[in-house]
Amino acid sequence: MTHFSNWLRPEYGGTAALLILVAAGGKRWRELAGHPLPWLVLAFIAYVVLQAAYLAQSSSALSFAQHLSFSAKPVRVGVLTCAIGAWLADRPRRMPLLLGLMVAGFALAALVCTPWSHLDAIVTGSLRLRLRYAENIVGEYAAMGLLLLSLYALSRSPRRRGRAAIASRAAILASTGMLLLACLLYAQSRAAWLATALVVPLATFAALRDVHHHWRRPAAVALGVAILAAVAALGVGYALVAQRLAGSETIAAALAHDELAALPSSSVTLRVQLTALGWHAWQAHPLLGIGLRNIQPMIAASGIHMGDYVPPHLHNAYLQALVGVGSIGAVLLLAAFTLLVHELWLARRTADAGNAPYWALLGCLGIVLIVNISDFLSWHNDYMRAPLELLLGCCFALSLRRRRGVPETGEAGNPAHARQT
């Protein structure tokens, strides 16, 4: 969840996993051939190639290669998901480590990339927090980090460690949590606030309910401290939250009376106009779509803007996919995602996925789904794709292990521990 420079690209790890998969041999390839996900990815690849050829043939504005280059971005998510999952299937202990590195990477990005010279403007709300990528991505990653940090705190037993180790770990967790809360608040992403309010309490409560009885009291204390910290952060930023939510009554009244022209100029108005534009574009080309490459020129030609900002996408990942790749492509993407979530649920039922990994992956995917309702943060850039590839790759790895009949190794190296949780 970082974006420092071209020398440290987030997808380098996934590319390395793909190279390892290529050289893995026939056994690994036969295992992948027995799973439906790679076949869905191949079906989507074949579809986008045919779509690019059709669009290039029907219109001379853009070439086949230009259409295919944009369609290759969601393809990359599917391919690297399979590669990362195949690599992690033999290394289940790496999953918590990689999820922890995601949080550590975001915390490092927050410390390194925050514009400290403009800190006053960020605190007062006149400037939204950016970490070399868009503010909504900052909010999404901060919400995911808070969830992973909370589940880590709930899953660790304090009984085997001394007081000094417990105190130092608590200090690190508290300072990291406050940093993530600050990023979430000052990014001013309303969708990320909503995702945090819905997903983090539900996932932590569900994980807490499954924790062994002798962990229940310290886990409840940790959860209580986290809730109090969130309430305190919202109390400090009450004016900021009220400023971001102001004007909702006027917008709701204009939408209720179908008066789009009466909407005040705001980011919400921009999204409403983009939704109407995308809906009409999908109605004109429902099956094959207009191509992902054609969406930005369509928006520019429509004249939709807010000041000097002309949106490069529809600010809705679901509508973006539906308009870009059509109903056929959207159904293939939905089938692949639904398959992975279903496999994660099955791995949980058969005790192939432990308590903390299950709720961490499910909660993070829930945050991604909610945030992408009001923005397009799925696959356009590598720092958007890499966390999604890792989350989906973990789900795929658990699915492969379940199909092998190998339970996830517990914290103490005992498979029975995972089955008890």
C-alpha cells in the first residue's frame, strides 16, 4: 500500500510469484487446471481480446493495441491473484506476515509522504491528506490497516510474554492505530468513513466472539480501547466530518424531485452526473460495452467537470466495469470474485482458514467493495492493484489448501489449533 517511486513498484512481488509459477513444473499447473478460477481468468482474457478486436474494427479512433492495453489491467489482477495464491498455498505462515507488511508499508508511507509543511491546512480541513496518491485511496488503506491492526491485537495472547514485552507491543499498536486513525480522518473520504463504521466493528466483534474463553477479557479490553480511540478521533475531527457531510439535505431534495440541474456544484453532484452518463452509455451498449479506453474521452466530450477537474473515470468501479467491458465481462469478473469469497467461506467451515485470517480477508474485501461504490480504486494503477491481488491471492491459496485437504497451520505450528479457532 505504498507508492514511493518507479524503483519500488508494488507489483514486483506478484511478478516474481508469476515467474516462480512459470518454472514450477507440471504438478502445480495440474493443480491450477483443476480449479475454476484460472479458467474464469482465461475466459475473461479471451473475451477482452475479442472485444478489443471488435471495437477497433467498428471504430477507427483507437487501435486494437490501445484497447487491449487498458483491458490488460483487470487481467493483471486475475493473473497475479493466481500466481500469488499458488505461491502462498505452500507457505500459509506468510499470509499474516504479508498482511502485516501491508499495514507497515502504509504507516511508512504516511510518515514519509505526508506534506508536513502543510499540516495546518490538513488539520483544519482546507487540504485533504494525500500520500502521493488520491485521498480516497488513503482513506481506504487506512480503514484496511485499522481492521488488520484490530484483529492482530485481538488474536495475540498476552499470557506467554512478560510485562515489558506487553507494554512495548501495546505502545506500538496504540501509536500505529492513532496514525491510521489520523490518516482516515484527514483524508476526508466519506466512503472510507462509512466502510470503517460498518466493517471494522462487525469484523472485530465477530472475531471476538470466536476467541477462546480465556482470551475474552483482554480482547474485550483491547476492543474497548479501540472504540474509545475512534470516538475520540471523531470528536476531535467533528467539525471536519460535519464540513464533509454538509449540504446532503439539499442534494437529497433535488434528487427526490428529479432536478439534476438544481444540484449544487460538489463532488456528490459530479458523481450523480457521471452515474447518469454511465447508465445511458451502458443502455446503448449493454452486452459488449464501449471499452475501458473509451470512457475517459466520453466523459470529456460530455462536458462534466468541477472547476478545472475533468474526471478520468466514472467514480464507481461497478459502473466503470459495466460500461467498459459490458455485461458479459462484468459477469465474468463477478463470477471470479464470488467464487473466491465462496471458497474463503468454505475454507472457514472446514477449518482450513483460521479465525483471524478469515475475518481479516473478508473485512478487507468488504471495505474495498464499499469504497468502490463512490470511486474507481480497483485496477487502474499498480498501487491499487497490488493490495487487491494480495487479498484475493490469500483467498485463492486457502482454496487450494482446502481442495488438497491440508488444514492451515496454527500459530504454534499445530494444525489442531486452527481447527479449534
